[in-house]
Amino acid sequence: MYSRTQNENGSFNTRCLDCLMTIASCVDTEKELDEREAHHLCPEKALAQLLAQNRAAVIHAARN
């Protein structure tokens, strides 16, 4: 999820709501914002996925 804002000059900014990192600032089009957001590798989401995989592996190992 991202938070988009529009500047007074018509350009846009976007920020990741998970890690609060600014993904783009002063971008001219919403299409470019879409592209920048699509390429964002959020460290918070990556960590959450890693922890979930670790928990699943521990649970699986305990069952066997």
C-alpha cells in the first residue's frame, strides 16, 4: 500500500505505508508512480515473509 500526494506544481510523491520509505518524489505522471511502486522492494514486507517462512518450517519440523 502506498500514500500518494500531489505537489503544487502538479508532480506526485509516493511513500510505502509499510516501511515509510519515499519511493518517488516530483514524478510527473501517475503511470510513472505505478512503475516506481511496482519496483519497490519493501524491507518490512521481506522481513515479515522471512519470519513467516521460518515459523512454518519450525511448525513443520515439530510435527515430524
